Amino acid sequence: LLKVQVSDQIVLVTGAGGSIGSEICRQVLKRHPKILLLLELSEYALYTIQQELQVIVAKLDKMDGDNFLLPRVIPMLGSVQDERRLSKMMQAWKPEVIYHAAAYKHVPMVEHNLAEGIKNNVFGTLSVAKVAFEKGVSNFVLISTDKAVNPINVYGATKLCSDKLFVAGNSYTGWGSTRLGVVRYGNVMGS
């Protein structure tokens, strides 16, 4: 399913340097996108994942020879809260698929920084979604969490709010033809 969605496509991963975003980047890259756009707020995290992915691209070249064009990996510093930056970036690169993994995920950190957690996880998601719809992105996948099911903390509540935005977006025709999906990951045994 992932290969069908990303092969020979322009793919954007938000939060590309985080634990989840970086794994999505690795998996996408192995399925030969045309271009892999990495959006990350942390310069160090962006540099680290970009260097790692360049090694993977070099190995793809040796494994498959000239059977396909090697994917381009484009690192971009920026915040999902910066709607103007998002708009210019999507206008320039025209991503066809977005995996939105950018979120503040460490529960104690979000609990100590409530306003920033809400701004990033809810309003940042809304900004990315709004620009994606305006620019006609074909597929948008929100990476959510098991903690959104019955939230007992601010992190879970922010992710539940984001999930509900997507459910509402799927039933609202004004959001364009963008297909929306939500994937919940779990890091708790039995979740």
C-alpha cells in the first residue's frame, strides 16, 4: 500500500527528524519516491536524518543500478505553524502526498508547556491541512497516537482534536479532493 502511494511521487514528511517522522522517511525512500521533502523545525534533527537518507540513496544506486531515477532528498527547515512558509514550500515543490508526523510527543514536556503543545499539535496540523487543501495535495496522512483514544493528558487531547479535524474534513466538501487518512501508532503494550 505504501509503495502504491509514494512510488514516483513527490512526498512531504513533516517532523522528518523525529522518531516517527524519520522512520516514515526511511520507509518511503525505500519505495522510490521522485522527491522526498523533509520538513523539520530542529536543524540538528534535519541534518541527521538528511545525512542518513543520503546513505540509503547511495545504497539504492548500488542495488538497483539504472532501473530507476534515484530519489532526491530535500531538507527544509521550518515550522508547521508557519502557514506562509508552508504555502511557499508547497507551491514550489507541489507535494502529492503528505505524512504529517510533526507533533510535540513527550507527555511530560507537553504537560509543562500546554500552550506550545496546543499551538503545535492542533493549530500546526490545521495549518498544514489548510495549505495542503489549497494546493490540491492528493493524499494527506495524519500520524496520530493511541493516546488520542481516551485522552488523560494534554498530548492525547491535542491529538484527538487533530483526529477530529480530519474526520470532519472527510465529510466536508469544501476541503477539496484531498484524501485524508489517520494512522494511530501505539507504544504501549496492548494498545
